[in-house]
Amino acid sequence: MTDHSPPGYRPETRLVHEGILRSEFGETSEALFLTQGHVYASAEECEARFKGESPGFLYARFSNPTVSMFEKRIAAFEGAEAARATASGMAAVTTALMGLLRAGDHVVAARALFGSCRYVIAELLPRFGVASTLVDGTNLAEWRAALRPETKVLFLESPANPTLEVIDIAAVAGIAREVGATLVVDNVFSTPVWQKPLALGADCVVYSATKHIDGQGRCLGGVILGSNEFIQNHVHTLLRQTGPAMSPFNAWVLLKSLETLSLRIERQTATAGRVADAIAGHPKVKRLIYPGRPDHPQADIIARQMSGGSTLIALEIAGEKAGAFRFLNALHLIRISNNLGDAKSLITHPATTTHQRFTPKERLEMGVSEGLVRLSIGLEHEDDLIDDLIEALDRV
Ligand SMILES: *Cc1c(COP(=O)(O)O)cnc(C)c1O
């Protein structure tokens, strides 16, 4: 088996070629190694593999050739030394945090979070003796004020799900460095195409590969990226011993999806920008938040830290929940779903879905009002999407 990893090519080229392990058959398309384990030429070779003295694969909970191809390719595109794939985005978030934290430690996180991330930080970690403080991520003074001697991890999403609030990653990374804490960034909403948190000073990036990386709504996956040292010291053993491994089948699907990632994100973002401009002035749109428009509350930070906009638009519809529901129900082309980053445009009402388990007060703190909807723009023609949206808004 040959490892064909051309060095020095540009990111888009690496999305197509990086990490390929070609078998003796010289296949064009990466092979799906649907195998739990491997056989060894001798007992001595088997012993050497287990001791880590001989390279090669052992068992699919530890590693697998198809999963390894996915990890190498996404690491190359992100500009990370190492990556580990996980069964889902939440497995990536939970493993990265559990790997870094011990009882007695403290975490500070931005309040505007995906519901499950908030559950892990505010409810799960405290059960194991890890305290957490949630802050307004856009307010650097709040990050500083929340720090304690035992603060070990800072966590944020930017843009946040679903409010598209943007946090100054370099500034928060600076605060983390001052106190020797690790900054973990959930980069799902910007995708690796538009934002590189490691280059901005973060120590670890996590993705739900279920979203834009798959991009066609087929399978769950996640990935944790960082330096070799970070992955080796904090992630490697925990992943191996606890088992939130990515299935080789999912890795194969996601690996092939990486080939088209930048193309899809560029097109979906361009369409989203035009859709946002076309509906922003509609009388039933109370507020529209789109990273890329000059009226985004953190437009200056976006200009500094993102190289493109977003495939997502947040809309505040007139008439609270009833107005938002009438709008969703009046759409024909854009479908009601909780997924995002898909080739199909999808729309979500976060207050009754992804964020329904929080109290109304907690939801408001996170910016999730009753009229808020999250629109994920796909690969359809922009005019068909605009027609569908305007027609539905007219009926609110
Ligand atoms: C979806 C999502 C996750 C969780 O990913 P899964 O693959 O569904 O487990 C984590 N963070 C953000 C920002 C997400 O949008």
C-alpha cells in the first residue's frame, strides 16, 4: 500500500489528493476498507504493532485505512498537524473537552452555543467536578472576568448556532494564552473553507462533519484537529479506550465529500449572500443576520478573521412563533429540517427544535427568540430560493 501525499500543493488540490492510501490494485477512487481488524504475518509482527514499534493498522476502534485517509485530508486542508475522526460532531466536542479536563478544573464558554454543546458544558461536565461559566462571547471583558486560577479550557463557536454571532477568536486566544488555558473552537458554521482558527491562535478545532463536510445529508461524523502534541497528549488514548470511533463507511463518504467541499461552500455562500440581500428589506423580516453583510453586528471582526461569508442566514420573522411557523409552512422548495450545510436548502425554528430543552430565559440569553429561524442555503438556483422565500414571507 502506498501513501500518496503530494507536498506543497494548494489547499483545493489537497482536498482531492491528500492522504490517499492506494492498494496493490492501483484504484483511482479511494477504497472502502470495511474491516474491523487486520491479520499479521507473524506473532512477532502482531506484538510489534501493539507495542507501537511497527506501523500499521490494528483494530477499527483505534484506526482504519479509510478513516486515516479522511483524517489526513482534512488535517491538510485545515493546516493542522494531526486530526482524529469521531462518530459524530458531539463525540468530537465531548472527547476534546474530556481529554483536556480533570475534576476541579473550570471551563469558560460563550453562551451562544449549539444546544448539545451547551448541555455538555453546563450540565454534563459539572457532574464530573468540572465547573463552567457561560459568558457573552462578544464581550472580551466578560471572558477575562470569568477566569479563575483553575480555568483550563475556553470554548466557543463562531459564527454561533443559530444566531450567527461572531467572536474575535484571536482576542480570546490571547486571553487563553495569558492564563495557560486551551482554546477549543467549534468551527462548524464557518467551515474550514472560510476560517482557520488554529492560524488565529486556537489550540484545537472541532467539526461536526455531518454538516458541510458531508454536505449531502447522508451520515454522521466529527473531527478533532490540533498539533501532534495536542492530539497525542489529550485525545489519542481517550479515543482509543472509550470508542467513539468513526465508521469506515462514513469515513469513505466524507472523504469523497471533501473533494467538492470548497466548490460547494463557495457556491452556497455566494447564493446565501444574494438571498440575504434579496429578503433583508421585506416588511415581515424584523431582522436579518448574515456574516458578509455590512450590517452584521461584528462586521469588523468578520473582515479580519473570515475569508468568506456563510451558507447560513438568521432571520427574525414578524409575529413571534406563530409568524415563524406560518412562514415555514408556506415554503415549498426550502424544507423544514434540523440539519444544515446540505445541498438542499433547509430551514429550522431553533426555539422549538435544537434549543427546545432550554427555558425561555436561557433561550433569550442565547439569542434564540420565538421568531428566529435559521436558513441553510444549498445548491439550488438562487432565483428559485428567492421566489420561494418572498412568496412565503408575503403570506406571514
Ligand atoms: C451539529 C452541530 C454539532 C454536533 O454535531 P453532530 O454531528 O450532530 O453530533 C456541534 N456543533 C455545532 C455548531 C453543530 O452545528
